[in-house]
Amino acid sequence: MCVIAIGLIWLLIYVGSSLTSGGRSTPRETTESKLVHDLTLKLIADPRFADTSIGIVTERPLAMKVAGGVKSAKDLEALKMFMKEIRPEGDYEIDVELISP
């Protein structure tokens, strides 16, 4: 009986602490995350690239990944050229697929 009471108390403490943990976590704001956010905004401003986004693979050294989809091979080539213009450092990989309209 004592074991059940201790188990019940532990369960109530565990559930209570998880309910009052502060809610959602917020992403860290680093120089790299701000850069990726700005690059993503530039990218999706072009309607051809609206279904793509840029994510961080590693922060130090910075490595990014462009993921998502474009509607044609021509748009994929345009995306590659656009990325070279906005990020000439080339510290990204492109993992974008062709999607049918």
C-alpha cells in the first residue's frame, strides 16, 4: 500500500511539473538564425520559390540546406542562380524536388 501511495505522489508531482513547465520553447536567436531567416524571406519573395525554405544544418561552421519544391527544371536552375547571388559563399546544399502543378 505504501508503494502505491509513493507511486501516486510521484505521478502527481511529475504531471504537475510538466503542466507548469512554462509552455512553448522559443528558438534561440543567433546571428546564424537571423541570417537564415533573412535569406528565407528573400527566397520566398519570388513566387517560383514559395515552396522552399532554408534551414541550418550546423551553426559553426555555418552550413545551410535549401529544401522544398519547385514546379519546373527551369525554376530549379533559377533557384540555383538566385542562391549564388544572395549567398556567394556557397555554404549551403540544395535539396529541392520538382513538384507537379
